[in-house]
Amino acid sequence: MLKVPDHQVAGHKAGKGKLGPLVDDSGCFYKPYQCDDRGSKEDLVSNRNNPSIMDIKIGARTWYPQASDDYIERCFQKDRETTTSLLGFRISGLQIYENKESGFWKPVKKLVQAFNVEDVQLVLRKFVSSNSPTDSNSVPDCSFAPSVYGGSSGILAQLLELKEWFEDQTIYNLNSCSVLMVYEKESLLKGTSPGAEIKLVDFAHVIEGTGIIDHNFLGGLCSLIKIISEILTGPDEHTNKACLQDMEKNSVIDNGTNK
């Protein structure tokens, strides 16, 4: 009994006459057939009830060097039209759970693709707010931020742990990969852990490293960390300085390869 995933927020989607990911009731996630094991992994949110999810594509450049000129040109254009080039990341898709009556706020793809820098900052605040994300007259209260973004096991701590790994690893270059952020609002309202978690996804364009730190991914990750840090406590001078340095390194490297 295969069906379209209820909680898919980004990527290619199944539809009439169109192939796309499917799920079953056992928690498996199926993708159109590939010649390796990329499509054999579990559905990451199969064990969650009404999860709020955000898919964030990391990197100021989303193509890989071996790609065709046509593919690079398409990626370059999309990176320029979104916040990828400006922030070092873009939101690819999201859903925010409101309540049983309203269900999810799940903005359509065209709206998400049109997000500017201010929109991204606003949505990252709405993601952890108790007031409705569709109410344009209210300021996001960020009341869930300490429980979701903060704490020793929150999303910020997990992002910082990932950053620490990327500051040393030179084995891989992660092109067009995403950080998936997930938590459950209902659990939080009941006084239990929201299950805040990040996962790296989308490895189709990962290539072997050349002994050099992946500044493209690291710079975008630092940019995301900076915004989430500011939502929690305001700008931190030491963290921001380190992130800006990584973004500047990435910019220097890209200026040698960008069209």
C-alpha cells in the first residue's frame, strides 16, 4: 500500500503521471529506482506525530565541478534568484504544525522559492513560535525557541557539533545537501521533549574531497548557525566572527570558479 508522503516538504514529488517518493505503513521510504542503495533508507519522520519540518539546502554554490555546463548554468541561475548566494543557504520547503483544527502551514513551492533574506529570517522565527504562521499582523513570539533551538541537545547544539566536524573533515565535498530540522509541537505542549533533531539528507551530488575543507558547506552552515543564535540570545561576537571568516573563504574560492 504505497502512498505519497504526508510530510514531504521539498524535492521531487509524485503526482499524476509523475514519478516521486512513496512511503508505506511500515516506515519505509521508496524513491524511483536507482542503481545503488540511495533509495533503500527509512522514512526519517515515520515515527513522529504531526512533525514540524524544514528542509534547508546548504552552500552558496549547489553544483558539483564535474556537472555539465547546462546543469551548472541552471544551478547558478537558481542560486542567484534565491538566498543561496546571499546567505549561503536557502529554504527548500517546510511545514509548521498549528493545531488539530488548522493542521499544517505548508507554503507552496513558488512562495518558498521567492523567499528573500528577511523572509528566511522570519520563517526561522515562525518555525518556533506559538502564534499562527499565517497571521501576517502578529510578530512571531519564538516561545518554543529555547526548547527547540536551545539547550544541550537542541538544534543549535547539533548544528555546532556538525560544524565542528566540517572544520576538520576533508574526505567529502557535500554539494546540494540539506539539513532537515524536525520537532513535535504537541509533545512540547504536553511538557515532554519536542524531539528536536537535525539530519543531513540528499547525497546525490557528494564527491570525494581533495584534502581541502569544504568551505562551501561550512560557510552556509555558519550562516544558519548565526541566524538561529540570534533568535535565541542575540548576536554572539565570537561565533559570528568565525562564521564570517568561513563565508569569506568560501567567497574567495567560488570567485575562482563561478561564471
